[in-house]
Amino acid sequence: MGAPVDLTAVGVAMNSDNKEGDREKYERERRASEKREREEKREREEKKEREEKKEREEKKEREEKKERQERQERQERQERQDREDKKEREDKKEREERQAASERQGNQLMLAQTAQTAASKQAAAAPIINNASQMGGQQGGAVGGTGGVGGAAAASGGGGWAPVPQVMAPVPQVIQVTQVAQTFYQDPGCCMKCCCPACAVCTTYGHPCQCPQQLLAFTFGPLYTIMCWSPSTEPRN
């Protein structure tokens, strides 16, 4: 028979083997768990990084879109302002041209009226001047004939002295025709016509003003004073 087997030693050895196996199993499980945790952590970090990257890209896209909209709005405002400025310049130029044409027309009308008045007065004064000249010539001839009669009487008197009556010839009166220039109202200016039409009419015609122009200025405002009213062509009474 062989030597007796020590069951205690065998049990201890088996227990030791089991403990070593459990320890290895625990280590494997621990390493696997740590590996899973690291992978999960890496996945979470990658996911977070992707989300942050996506958020940054979306934010950048929103900012670029907002910037494009603001730039487009600024461009539209600038274009609208340019159109308004251009229209205002054209309107101003048109008003100035219309005012200049109105002033030229008023000046031409004033010159025509002045020339017509002067011509009519000169035509009316011409017969008077001609009659005065004829009367002066006739009276001068009569004075010359009276002087001849006195000389003949002195000669026939045989040297005696005889007073000769002296007749003074009347001086012909020449009527001087004075040309009276017709005056017109003064234009108050485009600014007053546009800003205060009633004040423009009162300033031109005097205060208080009860003329129809005042009523039209109150009713239609600058539309009447700028487009229709031209005091520079209206003669003063």
C-alpha cells in the first residue's frame, strides 16, 4: 500500500487554487469593467465634443446669417436713402426752374406793361406838344410883323420920335410827360411759401389781409402758394 494522503493539505491546496482562480477572475472582470468605463467615458467625451462642435457650427451659421441680413438691411436702407435724396434733389431743381421761369415771365410782363404805358402816354402827349409848338410859331410871326409897322411909322414922321410898343411873345409851354414805372409785389420766397403760406400772403399784401389769396392759402396751403401764386407779376394798386 502507498503512503497515506493528507486530505487537509489537499484541501488547502484546492482552496488555494480556487482563491487564485477567483482572484484572476476578479482581476479580469475588474480590467474589463475599467475598459468598459474608459470606452464609455471616451464615447461620452466624443459625443460631447461632437455636440459642442455642432453647436459652435450652428452658432457660427446663425451669426453669419444675422450678419448677412444686417448687411442686406443696411444696403436696402442706403439705396432707399439714395432714392429719396435723388428725388428731393430733382424736386428742388424742378421748383427752382419753375420759380425762375415764373420770375422771367413776370419780368417780361412788367417790361411789356411799362413799355405799353410809356408808349400810350407818349402818344397822348404828342398832339399837345405839336399844338404848343404851332402856337409859339404863330405868336412869333405876329411880333415880327408889329416891329415892321413901327419902323415904317418912324420913317414917315420925318425924323420925329415915336414910341414903338413892344409886344412880348408868350413863351410856348412844353408839357413834360413823366413815365411812371408800375411797381409789383415782392415775392416772399420759396421757404416762407412752403412753411407758412398764410404768413407769406400777409407779408406780401400787408396785415390784416382780407384778399382771396389769403383764403386760398388757408385752404390749399403750400400747394397754392408754390404752384399757383406769383405775387411778382401782380401790379400794386
